[in-house]
Amino acid sequence: MKKILFLAIASTIALGSCSNNDDEENLSQTVVGTWKPVMEKVISGSNGSIISTDNFDTCYKKSTFNFKSNNTLTTNTYENVSGTCTNYGEETVSYSYNHSSMKITIDGDEYEVIAHNQNEFQVVGDYDDKNGDGIEDKVVLVLAR
């Protein structure tokens, strides 16, 4: 269930502002389109190194996050429940994305964006001391087109 909430939060990535001057830059700024979960990674809060990566299972990878140009995000989430790949259905929420500040607001909650290009979108879904050093680490959802 925690993965579902994390994915729903990360999925609310919005369309960046676009100009007609630089189409390549506009493509890298937009989150509009369908994204799929790839993995979760943990980044150290003390030195920025990657502590761990965890590829999502085949069932969860069926989930989709469809960011639309009208600033709505529709998620279709799958989760492995007792060995059965279960579809939790669709949910639509609002989102906005500020490319310059690397922040996305999904259903009123703001999240830090770690990286964003045409093919990959990385959003911090949680802060937690995963390595026990007393400093909160970043738990990052990695989405791909």
C-alpha cells in the first residue's frame, strides 16, 4: 500500500512552461505523457551517494502515470497481492510542475524532483534515515516513458 501512495504522489508531475524558441528544451521540461515505474532508489542525505536501488516487480511495472496537458494526472496502479497481480483502478488528481525550481505539486502536496529529461523522471517520495547515520536520506521513485 505504501508503494501505491508513493507512486500516486510521484505521478503528479506537471507540464513545464514552454516557449516556441527551443523545441528541444521544451521536450525536456514537459512531463506530459505516460510514465511507468522502473525502480526505487535511496540517496544518502549526508553525501549524495546511492545507498540502494530496488527494481519494481513485473506487476507494479504495469502501472501507468499519465500526465495530461490540462494539469491532471491519471494513475492506473497494479500491486502484487498474495501472488496475484491486482489492478487498483484509476485515480485522477491535479498537478503542477515547476521545471526551474524542480518541484512538482500533486494533489496539493509538493515534492522535490531530482532529475528530469525526455525519458526519465525522478521524484523524492519520502525522506527517511535508511542507513542509520542520523541523517534523512531521499527515497526516490524513478519513472520512464
